[in-house]
Amino acid sequence: MQFENAMTQTTSKPSQHPARAQEIIAVAQSLIQSRGYNGFSFRDIADTVGIKSASIHYHFPTKSDLAVAAAADYRAKFLEILADIATQNLTGVRELQAYAGVFEITLERSGNVCLCGVLASEFESLTDDVRGEVDRFFKDQSVWVARAIRKGQADGEIQSTIDAEAFAPAYVSGLEGAMIIARSTQSVDHLRSAANQYLNLIKV
Amino acid sequence: MQFENAMTQTTSKPSQHPARAQEIIAVAQSLIQSRGYNGFSFRDIADTVGIKSASIHYHFPTKSDLAVAAAADYRAKFLEILADIATQNLTGVRELQAYAGVFEITLERSGNVCLCGVLASEFESLTDDVRGEVDRFFKDQSVWVARAIRKGQADGEIQSTIDAEAFAPAYVSGLEGAMIIARSTQSVDHLRSAANQYLNLIKV
DNA sequence: TAATATATATCTAGTAGTAGATAGTTGTTA
DNA sequence: TAACAACTATCTACTACTAGATATATATTA
């Protein structure tokens, strides 16, 4: 996947050479996804990247700035993946299956859960900047899923009685919750099964 | 609600006079539910309870011990509430609505999310003891929900094609995820709506 | 071209503050 | 008196973060 938008940061420092900044973001994302926002330190990142913790502050003045960048990057990349799925000429149901597949593959390959799901569960200890990014993520997701549902309805494979705008956030929520619980119960199947349950119920 | 089982702890110190220990557990639960396991300190609890942080170690030698006690107590109390619902002679669907209501009321009144949902999202930074408690919680929940679903099916108000054992964890996961996202989007309605979506889909 | 200036990205060394945890002491209660 | 439950005082390790120096690369100017 390509690095596109590191300048989404509201903070000052632009950082002309984004390779290292991106590297820091990637490690931060992985650490947040496995241990949470309050579960990692600048030193953890520094040790992994191979620099000193003080050097991270050059790229991201505060931990909040880093989290904002990590969440913004995560959101952007997720949107790219979804845009890619939408160009594959799939049916609505297949798109929703592919959507769930993104969650499943993440959990399967890395053992990590959704970055914004983790941040949301620590919501009270986040700055407003990070909260905003988390909020935007979930809005993104619901919009994309609602579109896929309507597509499936137009093709006659999803029940027309379903309210796409109401079911979309429920589908997203279900996958987020199932992903988090799946990790704690050591079974990707928990997530896969939940996704199938939701989908089977809305199919004609 | 009554304090029942503080001795579920695997650790040594029994603490004959459980009032203060229970007070500490209650504050710890609230802090975990709002800021996460890594988002609070012994000093936070001490300041709220009105003792010194060192005194907490008398009741709970380590932070992990405290988290285990908090999770075990949470699980026990949740089971009491569910047992209470089950004695109210409700239909299966009404029981499932009451179940969702427990989540909604918690979020509405305290702004807090499910303790075990939070812990699960920080899973990688938990000790095995805490992990076990979290795991047990979700097993509990699925068992109770599956029973309610089968009850609804027996009464003919829930579709007989639904696999109760497979849908139960999906329902629990959905409510957990919706609860976490609802807080981050500042709307209890997000949770209420998701609960209704799931239920409407399985009704006859 | 050579000298100068600026920017980038890192370092070392340090700040004040907080984390969980421990040892030993004191008052209180059964 | 003995158990309990708190205390004071302290420890080590770590937290995010900062100041100032340095090396290197890139521009700009004499």
C-alpha cells in the first residue's frame, strides 16, 4: 500500500522527508492496535525503529499528535482498501463479505484489532483531536457499508425492508465488537461466524 | 446491588472486612470502564477513596490482582442481573430487549462502556489471570443469550431457522461494539438502534 | 567554484513528574 | 495481645517532553 497523506496533521512540522515519520506511524499503529493508546511508550517505538525516543518528538511533538497522525493514516488507508473493493464489480453481498474479510485478515495475520475500535474503548483518555479522527473513521465506515447494502437491495439479493442507513452502523459495530472479542477468545472463527450471522439475516 | 463474591480472587490476601476492598473495586471498575486498564493509576483510586495509594496494595498486592477482582466482581454482578431478568417471566424477545437495556442504561447513566469490552480491547497488555476473567465473561453472556433465543423460538416469536448458539455471540459482540462506538459518537441512540436492528432481523 | 547559510534529522543529557511496589510503623479493634 | 488496616517514607523504573549540540545535506551567495 502506498503512503499518500502524511500532511493531514493539524500540527506544524511538515517533515519534508516522510520515510521515517511514516515508519514511526506504522509502529505506533501496530502498538495501539495490540496494547492500546495508554499501553505503549515513545521508547517502545524508538527501540523498534532504531532511534532515540527524543527523536520521535521531532516528527510528532506530542503523543496526541502521533495518535492523530496514526489514526488519520489508518483511516485514509482503510478508505483506499474500500475504494478498491468498490471497483471490483462485486455484488452488494460480496462487497459486504469483502468488507468483513478486511477485519478477518487483519486479525488473522497480525493478531491485531481495529485501531479505531481500540481508541474508542479508551475514549475518555484521548484528546479532542484524536477523538475527532476516531469519530470520522466510524462515519466513513457506515457510509460505505450503507452504499453496499443499497447496491445489494437494487440487485434484489438483500431484503428491501432493510433500512440501509440504520443497519450499516449495526453491521460495523458488530464486526468491531466481534473482532475485539475474537482476539480475547483466541478464535478468528468468532469474528467470521458473527459476520456470516449478520449477512445471512439480511439476504433475501 | 449486593456485594457477593470478593473471594473469587486467586491471590492470597482474603481481607476479612470487605467494605474498603469493595470500595476500591468499585472505583477501579469505573476507571477501567472510562479510561481503560492502562489509563488509571493506584493514585487515582486512592484520591477518590480517600486513602494513600500504598494502602491499596494491602487489599490487592498488584494491579493485576485488582483487575482480576474488578472483572470477577463485574461478571458476578452481571450474572445476578441476568438471573433477575430470567425470573421476570418475560418472552424470549423481551428478555433480549432487557439484556440490551442493561447496556443502554449503563452507557446512559454513567457514560461508561462494558468493563470486559474495554479489557478485551487492551488484551495484549493484560496478565493471564485478567484474560481468563474476560474470557469467562463472554462465555457467560453467550450462554445466557442463547438460552433466551431458544426460549423465543419455543414461543414462536423468533425464527426457528436461527442457530441460537451461533447468533448469541454475534448479538453480544454487536452490543459490545455498538456500546463502544456509541460513546465515541456521543449518542446512546447508536446503541439502541443497533440492538433493534439485530432483534428485528430474528423475529418472525 | 568556493564560502556561507539554512534545513533536516538525529544525538546526548536532562527535566519534572508518575508508575507500581515495598518496608517498617502506627493506631484501632476484637 | 494479636490481627487488621491504615500510615509514612521510600525505591526503582519509567513517562512525556525539552535543551542544546552535531553531522549531513541542500541552497544561496561572493
